Amino acid sequence: MRPTFSLLNLIVMATLHVVAVVTVAMSVIDAPPWQDLALGGTWYWLSGLSITGGYHRLFAHRSYRCSRLVTAFYLLFGGAAAQNSALNWTSDHRRHHAHSDAEGDPYDARRGLWWSHMGWVLQEDLPRDFSNARDLVADPLVRWQHRHYWAIAIVVGGGIPALIAISWGDPVGGLLWAGCVRLVAQYHSTFAINSIAHRFGDRPYCTSTSARDNVLVALLTMGEGYHNFHHRFPSDYRNGVRWRDYDPTKWLVSLLAAVGLASHLKRTSPESIAHARAQLTEPF
């Protein structure tokens, strides 16, 4: 059953966008403290890496293992990204890979750029049976985050930045820049993986799906823009597999492994990558 349009989702997204645009526009007239901007940038990276390294590569694809401390961090700051609980996010993303460009893909690129970018977000959030995420259902930390997702999103995504900004006398500015403006920017960078990276770019590893490598998207999303490689080798902890590829998420995972906080990193062999490049089919 396909979801139906949600007026509530539209109102929430529209409000966030209006507040973010007004905040940025007002900063031209009255420049905010540099601390507000730094806090917004910090929250963008912390919550962004929690989506890419946590929700995506750890939970959805099990491309490595990590300590419970790192897992908890991912769940807290992943919640701050306000992209749903890790359990819901993983279930949707696994359906995307299982049914790419077909019925059952939540952000099916065949339905157009608008749908895959943001249209699907404006639909009702239907209940899931989580049959494709039983491993996460068995994880008590993931279940805890799922139960308290909205509280985590509000407190970590907005409340804590406001409290931090009290230290320089601008809690409202901290909330606006690290909460609202950061969130809208993060939404569109993440959505670009589903839309831009399924429409524009190269397909050097696989032409059977619409997924493409797009360097600009990689720059915005901590390395997630190498989407053609990812769809061909989804269990690899790297998206940017070449040494020159910009993939801060793989660097983070490698650093965690170096200090003993991550292990069992999955890597596609050079032979498999070379074979994929040599077996390209006709363009999609």
C-alpha cells in the first residue's frame, strides 16, 4: 500500500524552511555571533556522520562493527538529524536497495526528481513490520532510540544547542542556526543522495540501476555521493573506494578501528571491483 499525502508533514517542513530562510536573510542585516555559525557547523558534522557512519553504513548495511559507546553516539546524534528512528530509517533503506527503481522503493527515482528528493517525505509515515530489520529489533539501544525518537530529536537537535549558546548569550541564535538552519541544510544534502545521485553523474561500476557517482553530493554528505559504487557493493564500509575520493565517513570508521572502537570492516576486493568495471551493461 502506497502512503498518502500528509498535511502535517508539509506544515512542519514548510515551517522549518521559512524559519531557516528568514534566519539566513536576517544575518545579512545583523550578523550573528560567530559561535552560532560554528555551533551549526559542528552539529551538521556530528549529526551528518551519525547518519552516514551510523544509520547508513553500520545499521542499514552492517559494513562494520563498533563499540556500544559509538552506537549510542550514533543513535543520539542520528536522532538530531530528524530523519526518523534508526529502525525506521534502516527498514526504508533496505527496501530501497532490495527494490531499487521498482515498486517497493520508498524513494523510487522513476517517479521523478521531486518525488525522490522530497515528495516521498511529505507522505504519511506508514507502520512497518520490520521483517527486514530483525537484527536491529533485537538491539536494546536501537529499540530505546525508536521509542524515544521524538524526544531525542528535539533535545539533541535543538535543546542542547540552545543551552550551549547560553554561554555566549544567544540561546535563540544557537537554536536557529544549529537547530533549524542546520536541519534544513542537512535535509537537502541527504535528499540529494536519493534524487541528484540517481539522476546526474557517472556509473563506472554498474548500469543496472539509476544510482550514480556524484562528487558534489559526496562533498555535501561526508562521502555518500559515490552512489554507483555503493549500489554495486553495498556492504563495503567505503563509498569512495579510491584513495583520492572524498569520503570522511570511511576515514572516521578507519580511525575508530585504529583506536579499537570499530572492527570487522568489510572491503570489496580489488579483483571484484575490476570485474564489475569490466562487466558493464548497456546504459540504464
